[in-house]
Amino acid sequence: MALVEQQRISSEQWLGAVRRARDDGFGYFDWLGCVDEIGRSATFRIVLVLRDLDRPEAPPMVLTTEVARDDPRLDSVGSVFAGAGWHEREAAELFGVEFVGGNPRRLLLSPDFSGTPLRKDEVLAARAATGWPGAKEPGEGDAPVSRPGAPAPSRRRMVPPGVPDPAVWGERDPALPPADPAEVAESAVGGRIRRNRR
Amino acid sequence: MAGVRWLDWYDDGSLLVVDVGLACCALEFEAAAVALPTSAPTLARGGRVVVVVSGTVTDRLAPAVSAIVDAAAQLGVVPTVVSFGACASSGGPYWDSYSVTKGIDQLLDVDVFVPGCPPPPAALQDVLDGLAKPKAA
Amino acid sequence: MTGEPQRRTPGHGSIVLIESACTSCMICARECPSWCITIDSHTEPVADLPAGARARTENVLDRFAIDWSLCMYCGICVDECPFDALAWSPDLASPAETLAALTAEKADLAPDQ
């Protein structure tokens, strides 16, 4: 027996598919979430999990759809499951997805918060601004790098997870075009800074 | 003060304590408080008022934490503020979050910072035992 | 607060440094999820080399600090140190009246060395 029943739905058919699933017996709304697929595709994946409480042994029904990252709009399923409202509001404020016909109010973030924190290209500002103690090389202190015996300035620095390569974000060469979200997200995994690939 | 669970720590009105229990550190506070007598708390003359902040403070919740300290001051003495645990002291492991206040000293005058993640209940007991004369109102 | 006998736990109270084992490799500072470890070091030529050996340098630890206000006592630094230079101590870090006083330096973390 499968662990889940998964259906991929196009965004245009989303509301109808959710209504059909409820009418088929999956009447318990479990949760709705959002995944930033940057790096695989320029989309957000919306995931909805339903259960049939009359058949508890049946696998959960998982419905997924994708919306374009540069125009993330999807029908709200609040008319089918009122309980989806909070989940949609959370996904909306943290990822920037618009649930058409849903409640537009923020749920957790304060009204004056700006940004979409759970997008993978959204830089963790505190980490980017705070000096990472691990950036130093063994044998390096607070003294300027050009001291004799210090590591050569050309040695690639380490960056911590969550902070993009400064060449991509932060200290980017102004002559280059702005970094695309995939580039920012990919460079924030930490480790030795990669050499230029261009 | 309505709605606030004051604890008469030594059962003599000399130390009234309230916990702003926000996260895991609140469990350690509760463990320290478990054997307390349950008589109605009254602040004795010369008694001290302590507000303990236990757990992660988000920017969204920060005004409520400040409001509790302001309300505590209405008891007539300047409250002693204890930052209990890493999150209350600096944001702890969540210091880099988009939503976390990086330590309650961003909001309040803090009298004692207790390190730990979480500190054990005995650490709170030691701090409360060590508080000496009350601050002037 | 400081100067009073430190409370002890049965096991993981705080973290101590065995300075003689530390090579300033930076691994603990890099692995720490809270970024609470600060290390400064410099290089010096190795003395007392056998005749004919090529000159080598070694790292000398200048500063090793743990900010107890950030530390979440996960023990990753203890586990990751390749030289076993960090260890658990049953003594708790003491409370303090200022945040600055919660940063422990080498002298506090390796007191008997």
C-alpha cells in the first residue's frame, strides 16, 4: 500500500481538484504548505494534505501544484476547507504567494515587516551582516591579512551556510547584471567560495 | 494585578516572581517553581518584584514583554529583570532569525543574564537567592 | 554572582578548553551553529627542529572565547574537534549582570593550564 496518494494538479484546475477530493471522501484538511523550488524550477510548489477519517487506514491524499515564481497566484481553497485559511495566510506572507479569493491579512508577521523570509534567495540579513568567527583561517588573528606568515590574500575564504558568496550578493561587481534568485540561493549553502564560472 | 500569576517565592512576601514563559526555558522555571506554596501573593514592605523572561522573544511579541514589565512596576518597586537562558539573553541559537529579538536588553534594562540552553532550575533558584536588597521605587 | 561556587550538573554543564591540544584549526568555530566561538591565532616557526629538516610553522592560539549567551550547549564543537581539545565540564557557566561578562576567554575556559 502506498504511503501517500499524490496527485499533481495544474494551477488552473487546483480549486476543482480540491473540491473533488473532498467530495470523494477526503474531508479532513490536514495542512497546506509551500516549497520554494528555486534551483530546480522557477516555481513555488503548493502542497495540500487531506485525510479520509472514515478510512483511517487509507493513505493521505497529497495534492500538489506549482505556480510561477514571478507571478505566484493560486485560487484559495478556503471555500472548500475553512481551515486552510491560516495555512494559506502563512504561505502568502512567508513566500509571497497570492491566494486569490482568500484572506489577504498577515498571520504571523507584523504589518510593517517587509520581505518574504522563507524564499531561498531571501538572505538571512543578520548572518550576512555579522562577522562569522569561522571566516578566519588557522593562523589568522585580528591583524591585517598582509602580515608576514598570514595566509595569502588570494586564498578563497570560507562562507557560512545562509550567507551567499559575496561576489554574488553583497559585494557584487556593479558592472554585472543583478544576481538571479537561483544564483543567490545556490551560493548560500556555505563552504569555500566557488571561483567565477563566467 | 489581574491576570498575572505572581509567585510568592519564599512564602513571606519578600520576593514576588512572574515568569514570561515563552519557550523551553519556561519548563525549567516551572520545575523550579513546582514546590512553591500557593498562598495568595502579597508584596511585603521592602519586598522585591522579579520578572523572569524565559524563552525566545519575537519582534512581534516584544511589546507584550515590555508591557508586562511596565505593569509589574505598578506594584510600587522597580522590577528586577532576569534574562533566563540564551534566547532571552541574545536570541540564542535563533539570533539570526528574521523574527527574533536578539536579547531582551534590546527592550528592557536587564539585571541578570543567566546562560544556558536551558539553564537548570537550580540556576534560577541561585539567582533568586542571591538577589539582595530591593531596588528603590 | 561571579566568585560564588559554581553549580554542578551530573554531566553537560559547560565546555572547557584543553589548550595544549588546540591547534587553532578553526573547525569548532566553523561548526558551531550559534557562531559563539571566537578564535584568534598566529603562526610561528617551529623551534628545535632536527638538523637538516625544512623550516615549518605552527599555529599559536592567541584567543579562544565562547559567548555563553549564544551557546546552546549542543556539544558539536566537542564532537568535531579532531584533537579532543574541548570537553564537557559539570560546572555551569555563571550568571552575570552584563552580557559582556558572559563571554568567557581562554583564561576562564582553561583555568588550570
